[in-house]
Amino acid sequence: MTAVADAPAASSSDGRARRRRPAWLGLVVQPAAVAVVFVAFVVWLTTADLTTAERTTLNPSALVSYTGEHLALTFASAAIVLVLAVPLGVLLTRRPFRRAAGPVLVLANFGQAAPAVGLIVLLALWLGFSFWTAVIALVLYAALPVLRNTMVGLQSVDARLVEAGRGMGMSAASVLFRVELPLAVPVMLSGIRTALVLLVGSAALATFIGAGGLGLLITTGVNLFLPKVLVSGALLVALLALLIDWLGRVVEHVATPKGLR
């Protein structure tokens, strides 16, 4: 009888272990691949036979500067998205504001459905060519995943747990912060990670309005017909996106309660 009772428990434990293994494998393989490709790029950069124009454009100090500008665009946009989209997502799941969820999601969908380069250029014609114009365009473009996942995460919390919290005498705010938000964290973090990857890729377009970033390498490579510069810019943007995605996965894994992994 004991052996029969222990069998399902052992099977369940093995199933959880098998699910955790691919997750940890991904957390190890992805940064390792990024590191290998980046080291190969650095070796190529120091040994390749480059023209004067290519060597000037791919100067290490210039690459560090472009990367810094790219990260500034990404994280400034991400911070504003979090400050706006997460509270708005929470608000739209509260009973008095649920009717407004549809129109707000339509507007957020419009921001992401519009081509990123068109959105950036149109805002630049209206607000001027600057860093903050690019940030506003990127915020409009990346708000949807965070807003939608915040709402979906909160809506997917078991209603019985919410009622149990209320039955224990907890206030609405206590139920939100101690029951709903902790259980919604995995879905919310997934949306934030998606938004960050979108921002890293889209920030390359900010160079069209003079906001800098790694996109400058891509446009320089196209305009001056320098394929090595073009490929270098595209490669660095891709590696940065993969690195940000990995960091998001790590945070997602650490912040998710053990019982939900």
C-alpha cells in the first residue's frame, strides 16, 4: 500500500525535475552562446584587415559609446513603460474600471501595430529630433506586452484564493499586494521580458532621428556600402537582445514562487 501511494509522489517529483532541467539548461546555454559569439567578434575585430573608414567606425571606444546610447534608450523607455503600464493594468482589472479595458487595449494595440520606424519618424516631425522623442515612440511601441500580461496575470489568479483572503478580513489592497500580485508575477515578468527585447531591437531605429545607438552602425554600413560595419551593428544588436532576454529569464525564474515553477 505504501509503495502504491509513494509511486504517484515519486512520479510527480520526477516530472517537476524534468521541467526544471530544460529551464536551467536554457539559462546556461544562452549566455554561453552569446559570450562565444562576442569573443569571436572581438577577435575578428582585432585581426581583420579593415579599411580606414571601417576601422574608424568600429573603433572600440565608439562601440562602447553606441552601446551606452542604445542601453540608455532601452532602459529609459522600459522604466516609463513599467511606471505607466503596470499600474494601468492593475487598475483595469478592478471592478469599477473593467469597462475601460477594451478601449485602452485597442489604443495599446495601435501603438504596437504601427511600424516602429514610421512611429518614430512621425513623432519626430511633431516633437522634433531628439533622444526623448525616440523614447516616447518606443514607450508607445512596447507598452502592450506589459499592460496585457499584467491584466492576464491578475485575471488568472484563482478567485477562491481572493475570496479566502477577503474571508480572513484582509482589505482589498492587502489582497492585491499579498495574494494577487505575487501569483501574477510569472505572467507579468514574461510581458516585461518581451517588452525589453522589443525595445532593444526597435532602439536601433532611433538613429534615424539622431538619437544614437547601435543603429548608427547599420545606417553607416548601408549608406557608405560598408558590409562589415553593417553586419557588426546587426550582430551587436542581436547579442544585446539575447543578453537582455537571458537576464529577464533569470529574474523571472528567481522571482517566481517555487510552487509555480
